[in-house]
Amino acid sequence: MSTVSDNPNVKSIKHMAFAVRDAQAALSSYAKYLHVPADTKIIDYPKSRNRVALFNLGGIEYQLCQSMDADGRFASWIKQRNAEGLHHICYEVDNIEQALDHAKSQGAELRICKACGVYGSHPHPEGHVAFLDNDAGGIEIEFMQVYTPEELKKYEEFQGI
Ligand SMILES: [Zn+2]
């Protein structure tokens, strides 16, 4: 593996999120062709109004995301393109502020988190996340600085989980 050209701040792909019309139907294709467990749970997220099938494949977390509303984040994306597809890749970074500073120094701008109404780094269940308003090859870029066990505990206490 090359170490010279890699972004030193990106540790791995945290997840890939696909915009799908029907999470159950999309999951059944992954179950048929790629041996993903057919009984993978489909989770409803009331805050973001998304229905998501989440599983690991090839060492990467996949999220098949269906909007629960016709004008939702993933539904409107599908409508615009008239196609399902890879909506965004979430990169796990060592330091989200550094990742954003670097991207901004290259002319990037921030995109609002539609679930939270926030621009830039802000807390999500697994870590601090931020979205760029600049796609790469048509794919939205998300950064996540995953919580340390201590940070996760604090977040969950704060949320009353
Ligand atoms: Zn958010």
C-alpha cells in the first residue's frame, strides 16, 4: 500500500450510503447475489426520517437508505437523477477539524446536515460528522471522527440513551 499519496488523515471508509427506493427490496438483492443475511434488520430513524438496512460486506459498512417521506433526503436525490445509487461515502478521519480545514483550503464548502440542520462538525451517534458541499466524482463526501469510548459515554449520557 502506498503511504506517500494517501491522505494521512483518512483512516478508512466508515460507511457507504446508497439511496434506494425500498430498503427491503435492495437488501433482498444483496442477500441473493452477495450472501448478505436476508434477515438483516431494517431500522427506522425517526429524527432523519430514514429507513436503513445496515450490514458489512467486504470489510465495509453498507447503508441502504430509504426516505420515509416523498421529499426526504434520499427520495429527492433519486428523483433528481431518476436512479438509485451511491449517495455518499463517509471517511473516518483522525481529526475532523483538520480534514475540514484542508478541504476548505482547497476551496471546499460545507453542506448542511439535513437531519440536524447544522453545517460543519457536529455530534452524531457514532462520532462527530460533517458534510462537504463538493462532490468527488458525483459522490458526496462525509467525514467522521469516531468517538473514543469516553466520548461515546459522554454523548450517550447527554442524549439520555
Ligand atoms: Zn447531523
